[in-house]
Amino acid sequence: MDYLKKLNASQLTAAQWDSGPLLVLAGPGSGKTATLTARVARLVEQSQDDSFRILCLTFTRKAAAEMRERLLTLVPNAKDRVLLTTFHSFATDILRQHGSHFGLSPDFEILDESERVGLLRSVLAERSDELTKFVSADKALTAIDFLLRNVTPDAQVPSLLKDTEAGQQLQTLFVRYKELLKQQNCLDYGSILYFCEELLRERPRISKQLRTVYRFVCVDEFQDTNAAQYRVLRVLVPDRDANVFIVGDDDQTIYQWNGASPARVKELEQHYNLTTIQLPENYRCPPEVVALANALIVHNGERSPDKKPLLSMKVGSGTNPIQLLSFEDDQKEAEGIAECVAARLKNGARPADIVVLARATKLLERVQRALEALSVPSHIQRRKSQFESAPMRFVMSALKLALVRSDDDLASMVTKALSDCVEQDSSEEDLAGFSAALNGDQLEALGALVADSPAVAKELQDAVSVLVQGRYAEFIQETLAYFDAVESAGRDGVDEQYAEYTTERNVWQNIIREIGGEDEAYSLSLGQFLQELALANKTPEAPSNSVRCLTIHSSKGLEFLHVYLVGMSEDQLPSFQSKKSGDDSREMQEERRNCFVAITRTIETLTMSYGERYNGWRKAPSRFLFEMGVLASGGEV
């Protein structure tokens, strides 16, 4: 257990924790992942003859995959003893095994956003005379999401709205929406946790069985949990002395819009006989940045009592790593930051070493245009929930059709994707003709359509034939190999439809790696594999030659040598909405935590900037600059 020797005293105390509930308050750059991994590795090594398992819940599949790789490096035989997964993947697995209590079969579909909107529209159309208060399915979906993530009982829904009639209509819509999900054997992202919590609460035998299997439960990034995730944890390990090991930091709660709350840490103390260990040591940031972070965050009232200030463990470089730049307006700010970034790159920094952070994407877009004018490649991360290139759309729609065999919407999607991939149009009517002759089996019809089309290459015909025979893994491998060859050859006419293919192909490979590699991923049933794909983040990574431009929310969990934080003015950071809520409001405190998270991404240098005008309006420098002591009332310190 040499890995324990690398831990500091606080980390070691946490890693050697055996039983009972423990909260590890881990500040930014404190080595929390190393601590959690060491604790799990030690439990595995000290129980070689036992058969119990350890459950580790994280918030992203990427974090779970990275922790899995770290763990297997320390303890290669830990694979069968530890389940490292996300809340949603774990809940999906429980519903696969026990969803029959709700009438769900194990191969239930997980809907994407457009499918959810379509389902809700069908409810609104079905009951148009009754549901008169909803102006659009999209706005109704926002209300449904709120109810799901807060695990709202049906009976309480009407009381949430001042308009009694609107509240009653929302209750009707919510109940009908959930009924339709079950009837159509499908779930959406929010209902996975909602139904899992309901299942474990109403059938305690199942949660008891899970506790027998998973003797120890660990949760990472606990401050990001919403009510549904916390309720799942509570019904899974309800005892006050449960073996639950929780890592989090209420100073980094920046997802209140998704139901997270700094008060959730206080809830732990109400439900568990909690011991708390703090990890205040910061191994990432220069001492000067740590001092700013400490000066800033003490202005928040919603913090754990007796919270220790961050303790810098890095030796100062002798030069001040912090720079504050002021500009005439937002355009000059973007141009000035772009020039700073270009100069740093010219002096030898790599693009991957640099990040530009902002509260909102609009400012990042301005900086990106300024970087582009200087011929500096940059990347703004935009979340994607589904694949967009024709080849990947074909693979996904064909796999979904293989699961259900017949579905008009999927038939339309797969023929459209096929037409975009080859030089001959295929229509839904063409598929229908073959389907009629094959007893309505649209998957077999797809095989017949492809075999009958001279425009479809033999490699693709063979791959579809394999899918019709039920061998989905071979279909994926053969189809992607064919599309890889087409893309590499750069054939005429494929440019537009293949524009995103290389990027999405890399995303696919990352998803397969996160599941556990090809052997593990393709050993799943087709239904289970599609569920894993539906839960996966399809947002591409930034190219290695590009400077990353990220919102503060997107930067969580990352670190960079050089951080540029733009828009440090009132109405930007903090936002206009938080100012309207009040100086001591929970919204203002979240904005302060946003700033805290942003500056603690820094490894070497931190540059902050503000403009005197934004969109033509004069703005004061951010209050956070004064709270950190970077600005004094008379000007810069």
C-alpha cells in the first residue's frame, strides 16, 4: 500500500476510515480524487477473501472512467469488487433489473430532448380542452423537469403555483406524462432518478438487497447533488450509521439551477451520525491565488460551520502571478485578452495550457472572434445530446430500429441518414414497400432496401445484413470501418455530411472507453448498450491546437496553467439577475462561488479583466474584485 505513503495527514485519516458515515470537505486542488481512490483501494486490498462490493457514485462518466483507471493501476484485481458509475447509470441498472414492478421491460428506451417534446405535445393535443394553461410543450417540459428533479409527489403539485387552475392542470399533465412513459416503455433523464427513488422507497426489500451487495457507498462531488439524487442515496443507505463516505465542498456549489444546494451538506448532519474531515490543503494554485480565494469566499453566509481557509502548499515563484486589466468596453476587452493569449503562445505556451473563462457564452464568442482575427485557433464548448453527422445518425437510428424492429419515426430517420451517406435517395416509402412484403418488419426491410440499392457499397450491405441477424456489435464495427475508409479517402460529395464525423467518431471512442472498453461495451445487450449511449455526453473535446473558451460551469473539475477570467464587472459577474435578488441572496452567493471556482482553476497565472462598458452601458468593476482585495475603493491595490 505504497500509495498511502503519498497522502498528507488529513488525506491519510480519510483514506483509513473504515465504517460509519464520513464527510470529507475537500477544497479545490486538495487531492480529493487521490484520497477517495486510496480509500477504495485499501478496502479492496484488506478484504481479499470477502465478496462484498463497493459502490462509488460520481457525476460524470468521464470522472468515473478516470477514477476507474486510477484504481486499477493501484489494485489491478479491483474490477470485480468496485462499481464506479454515475447516479443515472446506477439508477438505470436498478430499473433494468426491477422496473417490471412499474411495467417496464429491461430494454426500455431513454428519450432524447426532441422525443420528450414530442411526447409532451401528444399529451397537450390529447387533452387540449382540459390543459389550456400551457403555451408550448417546451415550457411545460421545464415545469416537468422541476417536478422530477425535486421528486415532487403528485398531490403536492397544485400547491406549487399561485394560480390554482394552472396548478391542477400541471398535476394532470405530470401524471399523464409519467403514465405515457411507462406505457411506451421509455424514460427520460429526469424520470430515471424519480422512478428509481420511488421503487427503492416502496420496495425496501430491493434496497436491502443492494446494501447486502454494496457494503460501502462512496459519493464524489456531493455538493452537486439535487434532491432526486440525494433521495436515491437516502433510500439506498437510510441508517444513521451507514457506511457512506461523502466527498464534497459547499464552496463549489454552482449548479443551483439544477437543484444543487449548499444546504444539502447540512442535511447530511440531520440524517447521519456524521464525522467530518477537512482537506484545506491546496496543491494547485499559487499562494497569491489561494489568498484571493480565501478573501472572497468568507463573504458567503451559506457555508459549513468551522470551515477552514484554504492552505497553499505551493512555494511562491517570486513574481506576482495575478494581473488585472481594465478596458474601455467589452470589444476592447476581447481584443486585449486575445492579444495577451497570442503573446503567451508566442512565448512558448501550448494552447492546452490556456483557458479563457466567462460567466456567459456571449463574452466568450467575442473573445473567440478576436482570437480568430489574430489567427489563434480557439474552441467554445457547446453541449451536444445527439450525433449530427450522417454516418453516426445512420448507426444510431439503425441500432434503435434493430431493438424494436418496427417504428415509423425510426424508419424515417434511418432512410434519411442512409440517403445522406450514399449518392442515392432512399425514402420512407421505399422502405415501406419492402416492409409490406416482410410482415411489417422494418429492420428486415432495411436489409432488403440496402441489398437492392446499387448506390450502397457491399461493405455497408454486409454490415446491415449482420444487424438483421442480431449481431449488433459486428454491425457497429463493420459500419464504422466502412465510414472511416470513406472519410479518409475524401470522396466527392461526402464533405458536408461527413463534416462532423471525425469529431463524433472520437466522441464515440471516448464513450466506449467510459463504458469499459469494446469487450465490456459490446457484451451488453442491445437495449442496455443503447441506454448507455443515451446517458453519455456527446460533447466533443477541444482540439489540441485550440485555446479553450469555457463558461465557469463547464470548467468545474479542470485546471490550467494560465487562466483568463473576463467580464469581471457588475451585471456580468455577478449577474444582473443575482443583483436583483439582493446582496445576501442565495443567487448572489452562488455568483461568488462561481468566481471562487473560476480563479481556483489556476496552476501558474491568473489574469482578470473588466470593461467600463458592456453593450454600450457603463458598468462598475465587479464587487468581487473589491472583496478579494484586488481593487480598493480608491483604485487598484
